[in-house]
Amino acid sequence: MPTASNGSVSLYYDRAGDGAPVVFVSEAGLGGWLWGWQHAAIAGPHEAVVWDLRGTGRSDAPVGPYDLETLVADLESILADCGFRNAHLVGCGLGGAVALAAARTSSRVATLSLFGTAARGEAFDLEALFAPPDDRDALFGSLEAGLSADFREAQPDAVDGIVDWRADGDADRAGWEAQVAALEGFDATDWLVEVTQPTRVIHGGADELVSPDAGRELARGLPRGEFVELEGAGHLCFVERSRTVNDRLVDFLEAQTDDSR
């Protein structure tokens, strides 16, 4: 089991595939299972790395609250431990904010793909997505906040699988609260111009946790930002529309890789 260390904190990660590295950064409280729909598509043409944020899954869970700078340093530790000099970052929600902040300060970030992400902490309303990992009913119910009704009704087996994965790998209440504390006071609006990496901001049109308008605002503030809306999809739009997202993600990464040659 590979781990990276940031000081005394051990961070679990998994890597697979070969090629330009793509590192995924999860939403607050959600384990690495979150990127299962993207992993298979990415781990062929690229090297995919999925990790558990501190406070989640197999990573250490020191007492919080955590700040954004600490989570960015954790990400930097993952990149360094893997030996990546340049990596594509894919993040959701809190993970998107971490990736965005890392792009400002790290020389290791090539591109950003941000799902359900905003430029200001006040735009995130993530409470409804949390549920205790040992309460299956609560886990199931909380998915109403992350997935559209159409998806939940059409894919009941997928929803059951997600509940199983959440029970095995999500953060408890203390870990979740420690993580979301990193969004308090977060405001990137004044420094977005410093994030010059190609960035695609992707948002579910029915996202109830982070407004699509906040995603549009984020994309407008980025020098190389592009906004994509997936109509009718919820906060976890990359789960609901995995085929569409995977095709667009692979095309985006390949285009940026070709441009860098």
C-alpha cells in the first residue's frame, strides 16, 4: 500500500497505468471510490492516481480543523512521492478548491479539470452530502443531494454500490468537519488571474450543493478557463454522465499533452 507523508501524517494513494499522470482530488468526506468511473478510462492512456484526503479512508485523520494550505501541501506530498514533475489535476468540490490553490503555488500542475467547484467558500453548501459511514439509510438518503432523481431511479444498482463504497471508505463526522473547515474564508477571486494553466470547469446543471452560476463565475475569472454544463446532472455529474465526462476528459488531456510537445 503506497503512502506519502506530510510531516507525521501518512496519506494513502493508489496508482495505475502509464503515461502522463492524472491525479484525482476527492470531495469533502468522500473516499477514493468517487473516481471509479474515471479510473478505468484514464489508467489506459495515462497514469491515474487516486488518494484519500487526510481524515478519510486509509489516510491518517489528525484532529482538525484543517486549512486549505495543509491540504495543498498534502497534494504536493503525493506528487513528490510519485516523482511527478508535471501532472494533470482533477478535483470535485473541496478537491477542486485544493487543486485550484495548488495550481497557483506549485510548479507541478499542468492542467485543471474542476467539477462542482467555486471560487469562494461561501458558494459551497456541502452539509447535505455527509452521512455517517455506519448508517446505510443515511448514506442512501444523502445521495439525493449529490445525484439527480433521474439517475437514482434509472441506476438503482449503481446507487447501492455507491452506498457500499461509502460505508467502507468515507470520512466520519470529525474527519468531514475538519476538511470542510478548509473552505472557511476561501476566496480565490483576487488571484484567479495567477492560475494560468488550461482549466475546464464542469458543472451539473442540477447541482444543489454548488450553484452552476458559481462555476461560470469561476471559469470567467480564469485566464484559460472554460465552462461546461451537463444539463440535468447533480453535483457528482462525473458519476451520472461518466461516458460523456470520460470522453471529454481524455480529449482535453490529450490536447494539452499534444500542445506541450
